[in-house]
Amino acid sequence: MNDLKYWLRQDIQYYIMHHAFSIHAHDFSKKEIRQMEDKAYRLINLSGDAIITDLKVCIIDQNKSYSNDLQLACRERCIETKNLRLLEQEWARYKYYVMSKHQNTYNYYRNQFRRIESINIETFYRDMDLLSGYPENIAANVNTLEHIWGYFKQKASTKEKETWLNLVSAYQKKNQSLFACKDYIHHLLSKYPSEYLSYSYYLIRNIA
């Protein structure tokens, strides 16, 4: 168990220092990074339910506290600094999550970010929060998963393509969970890394 905790800590430190939900380390002060590390270490010490996927930088806890803390840090940074560059990075992280929840909201913000100066940061986050109350939409998730699959379809093996199609088909028929589809994406990311996909809240957040 001690060895497991050691490697968990190594993965968390790598995650925070090099990804931190795709806000690079220079966007946080050393104190902020240290606080996030400490929070993550306490979580691993207290929880026996941490899951490490094939993508080591994705660590999800059953109560979502770790992923939510990091997301909150990104949000507070954007609101505090009023930095539209950071907000644009946030949209990149939210993009597929929004697509999976509400197509009209996705279309609206896709157009808004073409003229980013007109976006109100607080309104953006309010709209993102509202989406959390939407139920899981199978058709919208299948559409989102198909968009994500586009990053792999030229690289994946014939067997991987077959596995993916069967998985999505089973999800459409309610014979498989959305999380199973996301887990397989993490498996593919471990073989075919995509910096852009590693940014996605849709894949990192422990939500439907």
C-alpha cells in the first residue's frame, strides 16, 4: 500500500506541475501549486477509492473533491485576473462537456469566443454551472464521443476501432455506461496522446 501511495503521489505531482487541468505551472504561484499538492496528498491518504486510469495524469476520487478543487482554482484565477486568454483556455477545457449537455449553449459560446472581448466571465461560469443540472443525454454524448473519436480514427488499430464501435453502440442501447466509453478514451490516450484532449473537463471530471 505504501508503494501504491508513493506512485500516486508521483502521478499527482506530475499532473499538477505539467497539466493542472491544462493551465501550465507558470499560471499558478508556487504557493498555489503547493496547496493543491497538499490537498491531493491528503486525499490519497484518506481515500481507498482513488482510481488510476491508463492515462496517469487523470486521477478521479469518488467524492470528486480533488477534480473540483482544481477546477475551482482555474475558475478563481480567471475571475480574479479577468484574463481573457485564460478564459479561452477554459473554453477549450469545457468544450466537449458543453457539447454533451446542450447543443445550443455549445453553438452560442463557439460563436462568442470568435469575439471574445464581448464575453462576461461571470456569466460564462454561471452558464457552465447551469449545465450541471442537465440530465445525461445519450444522443448528445454519442455526438460528443464521435467528435472525440476523430482524434484517433486514423491512428487506432482495426481491433481498437471495433472495440470502440461496439462500446458506443452498447451505450446507445443502454447496455454500457458513459464512464466505460470515457475509460476507453483514456486507454487510447495512453497510446495516442493528444494535448488538446488532455485539457478536457469532459474526460477528467467525474460526471456524466
